[in-house]
Amino acid sequence: MNKSKLLTAIAIAAALTGGILSGSAFAQAGTAVKESGKAVAEKAKEGKETVQAAATSEPKKSAHKAKAKAHKAKAAMHDSKAKAAGEQIGK
């Protein structure tokens, strides 16, 4: 009887310790997912601006191209943050 209680206590302690240690991994995974989602959104906005630039005449065309370039830069930044967070998972 005592042996089974001891084994149960050890199993619970091991599960709790593993959960605490892997909590940072969950946080990093959440960051990676969030940043990759932001990158996808920026890429979609870039595509929208590129299409609008193709469909409009010159005064607005330049503005749409500039906006598309800004969205591309933001997407690259979010991609790099997601990659960095992904590399930290499990460390």
C-alpha cells in the first residue's frame, strides 16, 4: 500500500515538474505562432497593395507600391521573430 502511494506521488511530482519546465516551451511556441500569423497577414496586405498598384494609374500606383514594400518589410521582420522564437522551443 505505501509503495503504490509513493509511486503515485513520484509520478505526480514528475508530471508537475515536467509541466513547469515545458511552460517556457509553450510560451515560445505561442510567440512563434503569433509572429508567423502576423507575417501571413502582412504578406496578404502586400499582395492586396500590389494588385491595387497594377489596377490603378500612376499617382496612386506609386503609393500602392510603397505600401506593398512596407508590408513586405514588416512581414520579413515577423518571419525573423517567428524563426527566433521557434529556435528557442525546448531550450
